[in-house]
Amino acid sequence: MELQQLTEKLSNELDRLLTYYETHEPPQDLRDKTFFLFVKEVTNPIYELLEDWEEKALDFVKQHKKNLHPHQIVSTKENMELLLMHTYYIDVKRKRYMELNFSVHYVFGILLEELEEKDC
């Protein structure tokens, strides 16, 4: 998958995670194995996409030194990983969740703009 497609797919996943966060309650038991397996099953594909995205985004940013820096890509991946867990375990306040969400969307947006400029 190309970087633009990966970024768009992860951005859509980010929106889906926000919807889940806002419409669900925290799990009754944080040690519930069934819930853990459910979370693992739904998040593993996103973790795999993130790994691929980070590698391609770092390559792109290193080649096109413009508005993003490598540390922003690494931080964005880390923030998305945090959001994956916070979404299902609902263990942070809404304000913090929204800050992380905004931060990830912001970097995705800049990256998509730069990819579009490169193609022009």
C-alpha cells in the first residue's frame, strides 16, 4: 500500500476509534480475557498498518525536508498506539484523548498535503 493510501486509511481508523470512544463505556473488568482478546483482534491490523506507515513516512520525510520532521512521524505513531488502547479501555479523560486525536490528525493532514504537492 502506498503512503497516501496508508495515511488515509489510518485517518479513517482514527475517526472510527473516536466514535467508539464516545459511544462505549469502560470495560467492567480490565483483566477480562475475552475483552483483551477482542481488543487484540481489532487492533492488530491497525498496528501492522502503523508499522508500514511509519517506515514509509520516515523515508518520505527524510527525502522531502519540508514541513515535517522524523521525530514527528515517530511521535505520531506512538500517539496512535496510545489512542488504540485508550479507545477500548477508556482510561483517560476526554480532553487528553482529544488532544492525542487532534495531534495525530494534524500530522496526517500535513503529510497528505505534502504528498499531494509532490504529485502536482
